[in-house]
Amino acid sequence: MTDDPLPAEHLSPLATLADEVLAEVGYEVAAAADAIDDAVPGYGGLFDPATTPAELRRALESLLASEVTRPPVPESTSDTFVLYVDGSSRGNPGPAGAGAVIMDAAEDQLARLGRPVGSRTGNNTAEYVALQLGLSELVARYEPQRVEVRIDSMTVIRDVWGGDGPTESGVETYSEAITAALSSIPEHQYTHLSDSDPNPADALATVGADIAAFGPG
């Protein structure tokens, strides 16, 4: 897994803490949510309306202080992978999140990743972050020789696989990380998903956007 938190756009202090906890568990959404829910007093949790910002902040700070444990990385029987990615922005720009699902060649899920991107961020940036998130964790966890990226953003597809570089302003850091990750994978290709195609990364991007919408805390 990646050793350092990935870069993000502007987030509230509370959302930043949640993103730091996600980074500690390799951006595994389920592991982070379970740890946070356990750390919140009473019956509250990460998205429970009864959880106050102060309670959530204390829970997040306690988890970071305790060095929350990362889940084990599932083994893969192949060096071929499928990567679903998706970005979500409410308001475009607005609270934005990124999601990625890593699958093996048999399309068994190996990782379900998500994170907040920014409190006022456009959808194209969120899509870039989703691809960076998925590729960074894929390369860090495994030694992929082939990957099929399934993505619905034609902007990212044109920029990354069209060879023209980023056309979206402010995504250079993400674009450089994507290029570096893809350069380490001998064979990579994309499949464009239409709006009607199922994308398991969509729900994870939505969770990221929910976190990005957190107030100051």
C-alpha cells in the first residue's frame, strides 16, 4: 500500500482527518468506516446524524494516535487486473469524492477504495483522483503486468490515453502520478463505460463526496 497520504484539494479540518484515517488503512472504505464507528462513543458512527462534529473529531484523532491497523492485502493468483474508477462531484464544483475497485482477472474484488477529494471540486478533477487512487494502490500492492481500466470520463481517457496531457486546469500532480504508475505496467488499456454500465466504484466515490461535505468540525 502507499506509505503517504495522496494529495487532495481543499478539505475542512474534519474531512482532512477522515482522509488521513483512510490513508492509514490504504483507503479501504469499509475498514475505515468500521474503525471510526467503533471509536465513536455510544451508538453513533461516521454518518450517523446523532454523531456531533466534536465526537467525530475525537474519534478520528484517537484512531490516528493509535496507528490504526491496515487490513491484510488479498493475494492475487494472476498478474492481470481490472480497475474500475469513478469520481463524483455535487454541484460541479462542490463536495467531491473518488472511488476505485481493484479486481483480479476473474473479476473477484481485491480492494474497495474511496476518499474525499475536495470541498469545492469539479467532476473532472475527481475522476483524475479516482484513477490516481486506483493505480497507486494497485502498483503498491501487486506487480501488475496487465490492467484494464474501466472508466466513464472521456476527458480523462483523452488526456491519459490520447497522449495530449491534461486539459483540465490544476490536475498536473494527479496526471504525473498516473503517468508514472502506468509506465510501470507493461500492458494497459481502457474501456469506456456508458452511463448505463454498472460501476462498483460509484458508491465509493459517493462516500468520498459525503466526507468532503463535512463542515469544519
